[in-house]
Amino acid sequence: MPLLVDTGVLFALADRKDAWHTRVRGYLESHPDTLLAPVTILPEVAYLLRHRLGAEAEGAFVASIAGGEIAVEHLTRHDWHRTAALMDQYGKLGLVDASVVAIAERLKLHVIATTDRRDFSIVQPSHIERFTLIP
């Protein structure tokens, strides 16, 4: 089963100084699932990597996608409609987080790897009572 990840998890994995780095790395090392990144998080991750860690970190991220270490999930038309509905329903939920939820719902995933407990914990998914947020 793939592990759906958000921006914060991928950034924390790359940044050894990030408060979440040790927890994220430890979890991923003990759970070698395929990392599944919604296409909508990619520009956000790339921006953070380049501006906080440098061009080399951004390049390593792109190489990890090209090498298959991170799988990319595109949004369907239904996902875009669901993303918009989630943004309307939860005013604090932006495009990126809402699209993560829409993909999780479509794929019937129960777990989201995230450093963003605040936003994902308020969402009532359509397929389960609530998401399990890890690490």
C-alpha cells in the first residue's frame, strides 16, 4: 500500500535541521512503503527545498522522482471537484491540502504522512471517520 505524503514530510526528510526530520526519517525507514506524492505538492516542495536548502536539494528531489523513489499521483477531474468542495467546506484548507484529501478519498487510503496536524485533523473524509496521521 502506498504512503500518501504531504509537503511537510518530504521537506522534513530532506532538512536535517527540521523539527520533524528524525521522526519522519525513523518512520520511513521502518515502514518502507512507496511514497505517493500528489502532483500538487511538487511545486511547494521544490520551492521550499530551493529557497531553504539550495538548488542541490531541489535537484536531488527531482532526481528522486525521476528515479522512482517517489511516485506521483495526478488528480482526476473528480479530484478537482472534490478539492474545490473541500476548500469551500473547510475555509482554512488550501488547494494543496484539499487535493491530498481528495486523492486519499479516491484511493480509499486511511493514512496520511503529514507534519500538518491542524489542517488534516479537522477534515471528515468521505470514506472513513478520520485519517490516521503519521508519523
